[in-house]
Amino acid sequence: MSKQRPEKVPAWQATIDAWMRSGQTVNAFCRARQITRSNFDRWQRILAADPVVSPQTPSPVFVPVRVVAEPMAEVVLRSGVVVRVPLGAAAGPLSPTLSSAARESSRNPPLAISAPWHD
């Protein structure tokens, strides 16, 4: 970056970008804008040596998130095992867990059953 004239960097970066989009030769571009070729080349070298972060680079954005606890049914077995099941859960995937809990509870009745429960 130019240490003597840092305020000129954005303008020259825009000029170099405009030339790249123009499809013109450097000489034709400079002539049309009344820029000396030597000044153009100097700034092209300066900017190539120390690329500037584009001002259009988006900064990270944090999006608000709302966490909502789902109501649960809870079974506490005498063995200390706690089974929490979302009230809206499908029974299919939970069948093995519920079968195991039912076998356990038939040997040792549950200490407590509560519903709904919020985490």
C-alpha cells in the first residue's frame, strides 16, 4: 500500500478495476481518462504488491436464534435410569428404548412419572 498517500488507494483500486472491466488497452484507457501511463503502471504495481481487502467484503452477521424446549414425558426408574421422551415423538424409533424401559419397570416399578417436562 502507498505509505505516502494511503487516501488515494481506494480511488486507484477503482480505476484499475474499471480498466479491467473496460476491455481497453492500458494506453487507450489512460488516454480516455487523461491519466499518465507511468502513474497508472506505478499504482498497478503498488496495488499488486499489497492487495487491498475489498470494501464490498461482507462482514460476518450474527442471526438471532431462539431455542424452544420441547415438552417431554419423563420416567425415572429405580435403577436411576431416566427416560425422557418428547411428547411429539414418533413411537417407531423409540420402540427399542421403550421396550427396554418397560422390562426394567416390570422388575422395579418407576420411582416417578411426570409429563410434560421442559429441559
